[in-house]
Amino acid sequence: MGVDNMDIYIGNLKKCVTYKKERIFKKEDGYGMDNFVVVEYEEKIYKEDANLLKLSNEHYVDLDSPHAFEIILKIHMNKEIIVKKNDFLTPTKASKEGDIFVDENSLVKVLKNNSNEKVLTKRH
């Protein structure tokens, strides 16, 4: 993964203020039990109009973060970044109370950086 293949977006970051995960067992048949999980959470806006570098379908880097340069440098040097709970990558979903995550519905692409093609779009 190199920096040349990533896109930059403007979007909102949200914070999960409550998170409830409940297992529901629906039915049991001859092969086993179907297991269903219901997740309910409440969120609030944490940061509006954040500058975000998309690394994958599920992770972004907040370019205003003090750790953004370090992450981009590691990617540019083709060093593998292992995504763990303590990494400075911003996910697209909350997994527990207190998580900061990207609101994918708010994203607006402002720069596409692929090969030599650069496309700037206007924010609506």
C-alpha cells in the first residue's frame, strides 16, 4: 500500500457514547444453533469537517492528528501497519463505548491521488 493510491476526504468524526451488544439465540436445528447479535449504540459528533486520508475501506487517518505524519511515512516506506485497537487509525464503526469513528455518510472526496490523475471536487 503506497501513498500514491489513497484518497483524501472531508468528513465528520463521531464518538460512541453508549454501546450495548446483546446475543439473541433464535433457533436450534439438527446442525447447531443460529446465533444472532444485536448492537445498539448512541453517537454524537466529535469533530466536524475532519481532513481524512483513506487507507482502506475500513480505516482512515485524521490528518490533523499528531500521529498522521508518522503513519503516512510508514506507509510511504512500505512498512506494514498492523491494525490493532491501540493504533492511530480511525475506523468506520464503533466497537465499544468511547470509540471515535468516521461517519461515512458525511464523506466528501476532495482529492483523488491515483497515478498522475488528480481530481479536486467542490464540497456541497
